[in-house]
Amino acid sequence: MSCFTRIRNVFRAANVIVRGNAISRAAFSAVRGNAASNIQIAGNTVTDVGEVAIYSEFGFEGAVIANNTVDGAALGIAVVNFNEGGRLAVVQGNLIRNLKNKRPAGTDPNDGAGIGIAVEADVAVTGNVIEGAPNAGIGVGWGAYMRDVSVTGNVVRNARHGIALSVSSGAGNAVVTGNLISGSAKGAIVGMNFTQAVTDLERDGARYANLQVSGNRVR
């Protein structure tokens, strides 16, 4: 399948499974769950899409995004909009590579790009492999919108920032342990205030009582 704006759009529908699709050259997203609780997005192959390959957004509670392959997108997987009540997810076992550093014309220029996985609230991010992210391999939080995120056992290669965590005022708890980060040009684990990198959390993580950053392997 190719050349569509969005291939699979699940809008305000609960308990939906999107599984086993091969999707290529979508202008925007391949799979988008919008206010879709208890959605499962698993075992899909997504190639060369213009925007976010796999989205779980706005007022959802519960998403499992697992075992997908994304090769070519502005952002691989986004689990976002905690400001609208979006929360509670597992992002596991995905392979994401060859991210692009821009979104299609006509989209909000403030939206992120060049990111492998972006999450905000009540999320476990584990066992993913991300390679080639011009911005960040894994982005955790946006300003104060970060709560109870665990990032463990992931491999991030050749990203500008390996793992980027919000250290903005009001941000909640996060644990970053046991990840392998290789070839990060501007820092392996970086504290962010929105889009601005403000601290090296490998060195200064102990100053943030809400963060545990330990046991990561950086090359």
C-alpha cells in the first residue's frame, strides 16, 4: 500500500488491534490511534512515511506498541498528549531507523522530527533498537508533561542525543537504566528544557531527585 495520507486511523474506538500490515510511502502517518484506549499496534512494517509512523495520541488510556519495524519517518513512534489525558503504554521490541529531520510542508513547524520514540506519561519503553536519529533516539517528556516513565534495555545508535529527558519545572519521575547508547554526537543522556539541551544527565543526573539514571553503557 502506498501514497495515502494515513493508512490506519483509529478514532475514539477502544480495544482495537492493528496488526501485520505492510505500509509504505504514506504522506503523513501509517497508523494513528486518536483517543483510542486499549489499542494494540503490533507486527507492522512501515517504510518511507512523511510524518510520525505510529501514533497514540490525545485522550487515550492504554496502548501497546510492539514488534514493529519503521524504516524512514520524521518520527518513529509517538505516545503523547498527556496534556489531553493521553497516558499508559508499553513500547517494546520495535526496530526504528533512518529518521528524517523534517516533517511535510503544511504541518506545525514546532512539532518534533528526527526522533525514534517520543513518550510522555506512564510508559515502559523497553527492548527497542533505534539507529540513525538526527535529533534524539528516545525523547521522554515535553516540559512539565512527563510522569512515571521507564526506559530500560534499549539500543540507540548514531543519534544526536541518545536519550533526551525533560528536566523542565514540574516534570515527574523517570528511570533510565541498562541501555546501550553508541555514537551520540551531542550527548548520550541529555536533560532538556523543551528543545534546549541544558545538562548532561550521565554526569549531573544525581541533582534531579525525580530521575534515576544509572547502569547505562555508553560508547
